[in-house]
Amino acid sequence: MKKVLITGAGSGFGHEAALRLAEKGFDVIASVQIWAQKELVERDAKARGVKLQVEKLDVTEEGDRKQALDWGVEILVNNAGVLEGGSVLDIPGANIRNEFEVNVTGPLLLTQGIVKQMIKRGEGRVVWVSSREGLNVNPFTGVYSASKHAVEAIAQTMKMETQEFGIEVATVNPGPFLTGFNDRGFESWKGWVDDPAQRVFDYTNLAFPRAQFDPEPVYATLTAVAAGEIDSFRNLEPKSMIDETKQLIDAPWSMKTTDGLKSRHDNVQKSYDMDPETPVSE
């Protein structure tokens, strides 16, 4: 399998993975949400000495998804995504719906058409770029986390439903990485159409609540999973957070409804204390 489609390749993880897969000799279609991103991807590919095909593919647009069915995709990397930062009590309805359209509904509809083509060929690979937030939760990323929990459910179900047809399915679960994605998400409130006086929180005082890692481990893992060099279903980076993630998955079983009442949660306080774009200390 050599023909790879990577969505959301205009920036971040998808951008670098597209270039690295092209360097490995894959026939890469790097899709971008808007045409303005096309020149950037092509320029970086030229600088790296690789060739790839850049196409406009907004996963929320039916026409764009239909066009992708003509590309003969053998490996699909569902990387396109958006982070809408803010309390689950404050995020406006339109922004909630957009979060799920971009992160869940659009990618799934794209995948339905492409995987049915894979089934006819008897092989294929689908990589869902989920998140550590698809396994845990944090304050002010609840709607994003909900969308990634949905991605986890879809990916696990798809693994069961398609294995008899020769389709490989995997997830890549990045934690907090310093690509600009998280910090941009915590500024999305600036575009909300709502009444600021009705908000529970003042977002001028809040920032992404974790120090962030250098993204190299995700670049390497995403590239390797897409290339078939890693066959683990779930691939969380950084690996140093795996034990913490598993503990947090188990934590709700012992949680009480009265825990911490009338006191601010430690993780909420971190959003007040953290500065944007704080790197993990070496």
C-alpha cells in the first residue's frame, strides 16, 4: 500500500507526517482545508526535496469528500481537527456543532466512502489521529475531549467491523505538544457570538493548563503507524504519560459526587497559573 491521504496537512502533525511519508517513497496526497495553505505545503516539500500532491479537502464539505473518492487512497490518515477551548457551560452551540463536524462527522463520512473502496481491494489502513483527551479529560477542553472520545469509539468499532475485510485500523493519541494547536484553541472564545456577561469564566485569565512537549515523538510515531512500521492499535505520545493516562481512566470508579465541593479543582487552577506556550522543562 503506497497511496496515502493525510487530512489537515496544512500545519502541525499532518504537515510533517506528509513530508516524512513522501521522503519514505509513499505517494502522498496532503490535503489542506483552504487553498491558501497549498503554497506553504508545496514550498516545504520543495525545500525537503520531495514530491507530493496537495489538494483542498475540507472534511465538512460533501463535494470535497466526494472528490477524494477519485484518488485511489490505500492509506487514510484522519488528522484534520480543531480545538474549541472553553467551559462546557460556556461554548456556544454553533461552536459545539462545528467541533463535532470537523473532528467526528466529516472524517467519518470521508472514511465511509474510502474504506468501502479498500474493502473491494481487500486491504487498506486507516489511522485516526485522536488525542490523549480521547482517553482522559481536562478543564476547558471538554467539548474537544468529547469529540475525541467519539473518535475512539468509532476507531475501536471500525477495527472490529472491518478486520474480516483486511482493513488495518489504528489510533495515534498525542498528549500536550507545542505546535500552536492548543494555544490557538484557548483563544477561540474571541470569536464566540454570545453574551460575555453570561459566561461562567473570564477567558482572558485562562491558558492551556499543561506544559507542552516538543512534537518530534508524534511526528515519528504518526509516520511509522501510517507506513505500517508500527502495528499497535493505540499509540500514545509521549510514552512517559501512559501510566498517568491509565490511572486517570480508572479514577472515576472511586470518585464521589461530593469530592471537592466549594473548592476549585487543581486542574482548573492550572489554567489560571499557566502561561501560553509553556514548554516542558528539560
